[in-house]
Amino acid sequence: MHDVLWDPAPEVRERANLTRYLRWLERNRGLHLATYDELWEWSTERVEEFWASIWEYFEIRASAPYRRVLSSHAMPGARWFEGARLNFAEHVFRNASGEHPALLFQSELHPLMEISWSALRDDVTAASGALRALGVTPGDRVVAYLPNVPQAVVAFLACAAIGAIWSSCSPDFGTPSVIDRFRQLEPAVLIAVDGYQYNGRRYDRVDEVRALQAALPSLRHTVLVPYLDEQGDPARLAGAITWNDLLARGRGAALAFEQLDADHPLWVVYSSGTTGLPKAIVHGHGGIVAEHLKFLALHADLSPGDRFFWFTTTGWIMWNILVGGLLTGAASVLYDGNPAYPDHGVLWRLAEDAGITVFGASPAFVGACMKAGVEPGRDHDLRALRSVSTTGSPLTAEQFAWIYRHVKGDLFLASVAGGTEVATPFVGGCTLLPVRAGEIQCRLLGVRAEALDEHGRPLAGEVGELAILEPMPSMPLYFWNDADGARYRESYFNVYPGIWRHGDWVSISPSGGVVIYGRSDATINRRGVRLGTIEIYRAVEAIDEVLESLVVDLEFLGRDSFMPLFVCLRPGAALDEALKERIRAAIRERVSPRFIPDEIHQVPDVPKNLTGKRLEVPVKRILLGMPPERSLSIDAVANPQSIAWFVDFARAQSTAERP
């Protein structure tokens, strides 16, 4: 049993949103559920009843009611809230509270500012009116190349109000990676920034926006958001409308919310596999409204008046969840910049200045603060701070303890884990349960998560594959350009038919606590942003000297993320520092600086199976210390001699200290 670091006091339990929901269930459903475990069991055994209660408890508004909660329990293929017509943005603004803040924003370029609910509503009204005047209609795609700035939130909510389909990428992504994502959607409108600042350095992005325009022939309009140049010179980008001009065109319009089917697409987000283009994942208005209200109000314990922060970019699903905080009436706090510039205390100063009540970041950020000797609780007034949440990788027991010692001793600390694919956690926090070092508190309501062995049998207290046995409302409607659903099924249902396999190693204790150990597949996870290895291979193998490459992410519980890249070179080529720098530059420019490898090594050959597929997962297992005979079947390796190099490399690494 892990050490208990926090146990909710009676007054915490009393004011918790979960307590209110339990009392509502007793009054309105006649259910007396004494513990969280009993509530979770009911929510996953009576799936339709649970989600019907969420719909009613949160008074989800629909101009037409649903005919049934769930079409079937089959996965994939389950449909939610059929017949209901509603709008995500309408649910955001039903909580609008006049001059109280809806957004707070700070960046390396801008001091802290507040945007009231009435100002946010005015800007969304203007933006949606202008987009409608430009011919944007329900189902059109609007793509955004924007940092985490208020204009991104305004543009997204305007699209949601219209029924247009939103998709965003952060401008630190390489142009080819952005094109690979956006071109799939054939967008009508591009909303793009002129540049951004990170780590004190300014990055102009107008040339990159021109490249996006050239690569997206479906575009009818481009909107340029002035950020580096606040004057917004429209001459910098031929034919573009400036953001301020867009809003001016829409002033005087009325805010109208299109009433849409529950499964009308809200946004497209991306998660990469090891082959092909990034998976373009579609979520619907109804499923996201229900799921985000459940997670953010009941598990994150957000309420009107809270100030909800997560350090994220627009290219990570946590941005979508951060905006989802508006559904609860909380204000969302946005930050754009390096979390370590000018020092590692910048986000803790933001927590003090903005009065953040719920603070979200990654374990990598926590680890960096630990190494830098930051003392948030000593150096900052964190009286408003009630909760800290982390996601993106496993939070270690040492990081749990550091937060309680050096941030605040009476925090509700929620380590959560889920995925872009469902836009929510599977496992996470609960204000009614104790916090134990190194352990996630629980499986979330409505999420039938289990650890399965290779035969699909649930394991208790042992490490297995994270699997979801019942459908969830925020599971993808489909993948874009996947008409027969083949890629969707192959991505999550090819190991256990009818069961969602997520690709994480996990154990679930008899008490319901959860430990995530890392990825069980080849997907790269760098501080919460997942990427398919194919995107790195495209960048690296465009270099003439590189014949083939292989990359693995050795993220595992208790270890810092470590991503080595292995390259097989043309005869006569040498992996000198100049070539390494060209490889890093290619990844930086074509993919993202986030995915620059920790080390680059030359190998005589890249292991492949009999059909020529790179053996990333077996190599990852070997490098994590698994014996080669348990990592793969040597008979299935086309070039078995290549494995010996990695066995020797793993042995050498186990006896050497990594930086």
C-alpha cells in the first residue's frame, strides 16, 4: 500500500461536487451509494442510467430530447444521445456571469489580463457573425495555427456556435506536420498567427502561414492574428483578413447557436500511429458536453468562480479540456510561453497573481521544478490554490511527495491519465478518496477500465494492458477519411475484439487505485504530446546519409522520459556532430522541437519483421530491460543479427548513468 499523503477532511467531503451528486442520486433515483467504489460500480454496470443521470443532473439543454441514451454496448459503433439537438457553445454561455472573468491570459509578450464573460460573449458573437458572412456553414472545417491565446478560444467557440468543425495546431509544430494534419480536412478557413515568443526569442511565422495556404487549396479565407506585431499589417499576407477586421465585420450580429445532432462533429484532434498520416479523430457536441461536465465538475471539482489552469499548447488535448472548463462556469487561465523562462517560478507566480484554484501541468514540469530547487509554497501566496493536477506521463512517488512538501500541504493532488482519443482521462482524481504517493486514486465514473492479460482476462494487482470494456460518450465518432472504419478498428480494437486497448501498461489495486507504467506500444509520448514514429522517420530519412532509422520512447514509471534515435547510414557516412545537428534540425523544423531525441546512435541495421516493419516495440522492451527471448520471436525477425546490437546497447546503458 502506498503512503497516504492527503485524506479529505469532513468539510472537503461536504462541499465536494461529488457529494452533491450522490445526494441528488438518492433524492431523485432512490440510490443510496455509500462509497465512491459503489458509485463507480453502478456507473459502469448501469451505463445508460448513469449517463442519463449526468444529462439530467447538469441540466444539459437540448432543443430536442434524446430518444435513447445508448444505441448498443458494441465497440466500435455505439451511438450516444440519438435524437438530441444541442450546441457546445450554448452550454458555455449559459454560465456567463457578466463582468466576472471568463478568461485570464498571460504570455512572454503580455502581462496578466482578464477577459470578462460579457467581453468573451461579444467577441464570439462578432467572430461567428463574421464567419457566417464569409460563408462558413455547419460542417465546414476551420483550422487554426495559433498559440494558447484568447483569440483561439474565441475562434473555437464561434465555430462551435455555427456548427463548423474546429481543428488546431500549435505554431511550434513544423510546417510539414501541420500540413499532414490540416490537409486531410480540406478546410475552408485558416486562422493563423503572425508569430510567437518562446524562451525570450521571437519566431516569425508568416512564411510558414504562406506555406500552409499553398498546401491547402480548399481554403477560401485566411484570418491573420497579430501577436508579434499588434498593429496587424494586412499587407504581410496577401488576401488575408486581420483578426480585428474580422471582429469589426461581425459587430452588431446576434449570437445564434445552431442546434446540432449530438454526434455532429465539434472538433478534429490528432493522435499518431506508427504508420501513415496522423489519425484525425472526430468528437461530437453531445458526447463532449456530457463527458467534460462529468470529469471537470465531479472529478476535478470545478465550480463557478474557480480559476482553472493547465499548461498546454493548442496542439494538445489538454487545451480542449482547459476550454471545457468554461462549461462549469469556471474561468480558464491561459499561458503562452516557456514554463522555465525567465526561471522555473513563472507559472507559480501566475498561480499567485491570477488566483488559480486548480493548477494543471505535466510531471516533467514538476520534475524540472524539483531539480531547479523551486519553493512555490515559500515564495508565493498560494492561498487560493486548492488542487494540483498532472498528466502526460506517470507522476512518481517522489514527485507526489515534493508537491505536498514544497507547494502546499493540504492540496487535493490528482494525477490523471487518458488520451486525445477520448478527450478525457480514464483514471484520475476523486475528492472523496485519500491521495497515495505514486498512485492514481481511481477509475473515473462511467469508465470500465481494466488491466488485461494477453488473453483478455482482467488482472488484479498485476501489470497488464489498459483496456476499456464499455463505451464512453467521448469515444471518437470516427476518424476523418476512414469511411469503412478500418483504421479506427485497427488502432484500438485489433488486440481484443470489441474492447478498447489504449496502449498503456497499468495495474489496478484491489482498492481501486491505479498505477500507469508507460506506453506499451511504439507511440512517442513527450510530456503528454503523442506522436507517431513515422513523422520522425520522414524528417530523418529525408537526409541523404540516412538509410533507415528507429526511435523509441523509454518512458516508464520512475524514469525520466528518454528518447534515443538509432540511424543506419549509407556506406562511408559517419555520424559526426555535424550530421547529428542536421538530424536535430530536420526534426525541429519538420516535426517539432519537442521531439528532438535525447541521444542519436549509429546502428549497423534496423531490426524488421518478415514483412519489413520496424520492430519498435520489441526494441523498446529490450531497452527497458526485458530479456530478448521474452521481447520477440527471433524466427519472426528478417535480420536477426540486428537484435544483438540492441542487447549489447541495453546492457551498456544499464550500467551507465544517463544525463
